[in-house]
Amino acid sequence: MGKKDPVIVRCFVAIDIPQEIKSAISGIIRKIGRVEGIRWVSESNMHLTLKFLGEVGDTLVPDIEKRLRAVGARHRFSSTGIRGTGAFPNLKRPNVLWVGLDRSEPLEALAHDIESELAELGFAGENRPFSPHLTIGRVRDLRGIEPALRELSTYKDTFFGTIEVGEILLMKSVLKPSGAEYSKEAVIRLTKE
């Protein structure tokens, strides 16, 4: 019997967001309403991505998890605020609509360590600086979205709450016609000490 080909899975490393913060953000999305040119992220899929891995063979997943556990053992629990709204690259020509995070040295160090550790498995590093955010919408068409962008910008200074960074998640993403469906492959606790 020959060796079985690996199953390809789409993976990323993330931090989960407390339900009350997801609900507050969803309230803003509901207030803005359905907009033809924007695909909003569902409340259940809101998270902070630390590293997008893309498509990987399932045989590599245990190695990724092992590397992430090594990272988790080196980082302490921390917290940071969820604050403000905006767009990448900007509100005049947006591609991604986001809710931001306060600057956090422990979070930046964690993201950098994940980058370094997974680079040893062949994952390419990011070309841009770490810019933590929660993607809440993707712009598909600029026509008619100005009212939604104006409403979103009224929340540019809003404080949504604090997240405790106590674990990182290795997530699997399955693309479906209704949107991406996420599931946890591994939960890695950070050290409390």
C-alpha cells in the first residue's frame, strides 16, 4: 500500500475575542445595515489573526502545533484594548474594514515569535509591520458604500473592551458558498508566570 497524499487544509493562528465585544461590533454592523458592496464578517468568525498560514498539508499540522506550543511556553498572559474603526489601505479606497487594537508590546512580541518559529517550517514572513486588527468587512464594490463608511467612521474612537491574551488558536478554515467556516485545530495556553 502506498503512502496517502496529505489532505490540504487552510490554516491560520488567531486569538479569540470575548462574546460581549463581538456582540458590540455586530451591533454596529446591524446599525450600518446590508450594503451591496460590503461582505460583513459574521459574529462567530470575528477573531484577531496573528499569522495566516494558507493551505498546508494535514501532515504538517502536528509540527505547526508543536512550534506554537514552544511559543506559548515563552509568553505570559497579557491584555489589550479593542478600540476604533478604520479601513485598509484607507477610507477613501477601502479593501478591508476593521476594528483596531491598542498598541501592546507583549502582543507584538508574541506575533513576532510566531513568525520566527513558523519561518523554520518554511512559512514566509510578513513584508509589512504587525498591525493588529479585527476584520469586520471586505469591500467588493465601492459604489454606494459612502454612507456605510461615514457611519463606520463615527466609531473611530470607540472603546469596545479589553481582551485577555491567554491562549493562541490554530484554526482551520473551510470556504463554503455561505462564507468561511472556522474550527479549532489546537488551543495553546500561554504561561501564567
